[in-house]
Amino acid sequence: MFRTERFQGYAVEFSPFRENKLACATGANFGIVGNGRLWLLGLESNGLIVDRVYDTQDGLFDCAWSENHENQIVASSGDGSVKLYDVTLMDFPIRFWQEHTKEVLSVNWNLVRKDCFVSGSWDNQIKIWNPELPKSMRTFREHTQCIYNTIWSPYSADVFASCSGDQTLITWDTRIPRSSLTIYAHNNEVLACDWNKYRENVIATGSVDRSIKVWDLRRPDKAVLEFSGHQYAVRRVKFSPHSEFILASTSYDMSLKLWDTQKGGAIFDFGQHTEFVFGLDFSLFDPHLLVSCAWDETVRLINY
């Protein structure tokens, strides 16, 4: 366990290049008002240690490592900005964008093309960015409420998904002017979505209605699976990079759960956090290692 003292955790992500590096995006005062901090952490035999921190004037809500530059990471902020850092340099971001007009809740790097990332904001807008350009390349406006998650397809360089407070999951193709599919996924706000890494048409969603649903985009009229087990809103879902059947979730009920989509039930329950659990990630290098972060100011490594 590592303590992000005075800062509550919103997102945590392992480096795709180095098995012993990870980052955590946090905000003071629960991200409502006050500073933010991006923590760069090292994984050693005795646990997590601080490599470096970057302080910001507003809370940080998400982070994503570059897929083509091992020392770069992007973070999204409560002031509507998106910042790109080089972890070999101290203090300041190497690029700074200020186009969103409200909190940016999500950033995610393109896994296929690797040269761009997508952001989603409470201003109901989605933007695509190239880190070499001073302005966003594209803006998408179809959601009618705040956007919580934007995730690139692991199969197509042009396809991504988003979920929103308007209860929808939307898929997009940057080669066409409008969205390609809209699913009314839940009866409440949809806070999380993720693509299956092994099945290109499968996406999971998590909602304030406490449920997790798995969708086949070829048959979008009804979810192919639904999991109920969390007591409060599901804040994040993430498919394992090591198995097509393993899905992880975090919740405001202070728990992290693993689900088996083949057997159709929960297979692991982690309950050591003492506040809302926001962030989670799978290690790309260790198939049995997870990391989580929460409002209890802790980052926890989980072996399952």
C-alpha cells in the first residue's frame, strides 16, 4: 500500500513499457476544490515508492501513458485542461491544452495508431489530440450530458467508445462525421466503459444503477450479460489484457471485484479500501497483478 497523503485518488495506470512504473492522478479535497497531483511511482520488492510528483492548480481526474513514447504521460484536469508530461523533466508539462470548458474526466491513448489520444469532458464534448499539435484535431458533440469515459478500440485505429450521464454508450468512427452506434445502456448515468481486448465487438459498461453490462455491438438491442453485486454506483470497468473472460470493476461501495464472463459471476472481491474506489488497472507484465486507487488516499497492489 502507498499513501497519496492529502490527495484522493481518481485514476491509476501501469506503464505499457516498464513493469515497475505506474502513475496515479489525484485531487485534494476530493477533487471538488484545490490542487491536483500526478504521482509517478516505482514498484520495488518492498512496495511502491515515489519517483516524482507534478503538482497542478486543479484536481486531476485521469491519466494515460503514451503508447509510443515511454517517458510521456497525459493527465486531465478539473479546470478543463489537458497536460502532457515528460517524466524525465521536472516540474512543468511539455504541452498544455485548454479547450474543454469543464472538468475533463477521461483521457485514453490510441492503442493501434499510437500517435493520438481522446478526451471526454463534463462540457459534453469529446476531443481527439495529437501531442505534436497545438490544438485538438477533432471535436464530437452528440452526448447531451457530461461524459465520464472515452476508450479507444484495441482493434481499430479509428474507432472509440464513450459513455455519459445521458445513459448512453456511443461508438464513433473518425472516418465518418457522426456516431456509428448509440445504445441506451442503463436506466441511470453510465460512468464507465471498456473494450474487450480479445473480442472486437464486445464492450462492458458500469452505471450508477449499480449494474455492469456486457454488450455485443453486432446485437445492441440487449446486453449479453449483466452483473449485479455492487451496492453503489460502478465507477470503472476494465477488461483484463491477459484473458478475454476476466472483467474488473470498482465502485462507490469501496470494493473492487473481478468477474468471469464465461461462468457468469464474481470470482474475486477486494474490500480493503475505506472510501470510494475510482481507479484500477491490470499489469501488462504480470497476469495476476492489479492496482487500485481510492478516496481513502491509498494506492493498493492486488494479487489475485
